[in-house]
Amino acid sequence: MEAASPQWFWMEDRFPGADQWNSLHERLVDAWRTQAPLLAPGSPLHFAHSSADELGEDLMTVAYLKETAEQAGLDTDWLSMEEIGWDSLSGRFVDNQLRFIRGIFKLYPWEWLTTDAFAGHVLDTLDNGGGTGTTLWIEPAWKMLLSNKALLAILWELYPGHPNLRPAYLDGPRELASSAGYVAKPLLGREGEGVTVHQPGAPAVLRDEPCCYQQLAPLPAFDCNHVVLGAWVVQNAPAGLGIRESSGLITDEYARFLPHVIL
């Protein structure tokens, strides 16, 4: 949400006549229009997040995406993940009004969903757009592969030395501890949670939990702020830039969002 809307209004207020790498809003609306034929007619597209969202960040993001879907002409409705029910007679998920959930966008990790009480029902009702299931989940279940950091080690094993990859292993830091240093990342985690930084020459430490051990790549610092660039992609095309900065090397949930401008 920050990348799509607030930074654009900031630019218009502070730098009228400037430009910004930002077509997120328009591309999201167009994407919903493109996906509309995959949605069941006569049924709202549901938007859901967990009520355990203490900071409210997920709530605002889901609300914004819901708005872009409405601007695309879609009928939408809102509920929390905890309000999703199961109708055993029809074998379908239902909302808090007992309507069938035919399409749903959720900001809720798949690895959480597959361990919840209804996990078996989720797998039975998957519809990836082919019309064979009863519920179209956005994002699709295969996105679980991309959110698992074990993929970093697999990519390095398949393409060692690739310029877009860093050495990464699952069994420990190996040579990284004595050479370039490394970071240990839990396989499943977000916003820097559980990430530890180990400088070159420090003793190798094996974590109790499954981790990906990846070569250290220190973020550049500007006025003591470490910056990471996030490029957004909509329908396989680059659509905008979001910048976050933090005081330390780990970009966590308290990182500051930094708007940008092209002069």
C-alpha cells in the first residue's frame, strides 16, 4: 500500500511535475479486470486476513487491494480468516453469512493454513483457475515454494556461481563462516524475524531450527541507514519501487518506508 498510494501523493505534494517509478495502482486494477473471467459469477470475491494482525499492516494492505478490485468492477466482501466456516453437506467453505466462498484473496501464510484444522478441506477444494475445484485461492498454493528459503540453497546447488545468487546451504555455513561471513535465516519467516548475522571469522553456529545459511551481503549504508529496494511485479511486469531503510543490517517490521522521486 505504501508503495502504491502514499508515496505518489507525497511526490505530488512535495515535487509537483516530477516523476516516480510507480504504476502499481493502475496495474492492479487492470489485473483484477483480467482475472475477472476466472471468478464465479454472482458470487463476491472475498478478502481476508488474520485478526491476530496486531500492527494493522495486513489489514490496511488487504483493504487497499479490496478497493482496487472494486475499482475494477468486482463485487467484493470482507471477513477474517477466523470467520471462514466449512459446510460438511456441500463440501464447501462458507463465509459468516453462510455463502459459498468461490474466490478469496488472503493475506495469511499458506504454511499456517495447511496446518490449521481445515487444512485437509483446503487441499480438497483447490481451484487454480481450471474450474475443477470449488474455491479459487489468491495467491495460489504453489506460492508456498517461493516463501520457503530452502529454495535459495536449491537454486545455488542447481546454478552454482550464478551472478544473481549467493552461496547458500541447509546443513550449515560451511566455508562461509571463515570467508565472507553468513546470515542464518529460518526457512519460514517474514520481515527479518529470526535472522542472525555472523561476520567473517566468527565461529560457525548451527541453529536448532531448520535454516538457510547464506553468504553475507551487507546492505549499503546512507547516513547510517541501511537501504533495501523492493521492486513490485504485477502480471509478470515490473510496476513500481518501494524503499525501506533500517538502522541495522536486518530489515524488520519496524523498518522505515522511504518514498522516492525521479527528477
